Amino acid sequence: MHANGRSLSQVASDLGVHHETLRGWVKQDAIDAIDGGRRDGLKTEERTELARLRRENRILKEEREILRKAAAFFAAESATR
């Protein structure tokens, strides 16, 4: 890959980033391209939504576990009365 006749490594060096970081950015840009670009990954919007949904899922699982334990606690309390 070349930008204005320069290699990816040269551009990365000029930017002060690792060449693999720049390669990832270039790949993500191709995926996000309006014209369809690459199809071998998630668009930035999709990655953001996936991260949000994973957080939400984790929180819901934690809340469900708390409710399960609370229900077991109160069931045991009412059984002893």
C-alpha cells in the first residue's frame, strides 16, 4: 500500500505510530467506505453498537443474578417463619 509513493511504514513513521496501527486504520476506513469498500469486518458504527450491547448484556446478567439471589434469600426467610 502506498500513499503518494510512500510506503505504509514510512507514513506510519511520519505520524509516529506503529505500522500495524496505521494498517488497522486503513483497513477500518476501507470497511467504513460509503461505496461498500471491504466486507471482511464490522463498520465503526457496528463496532460501537456491539460494544454497547455487550455492556448492556453484562449489566442485565449481573442484575438477573442479584435478583436470583434476592429471591432465594427471601424464600428462605419466609420458609423460616
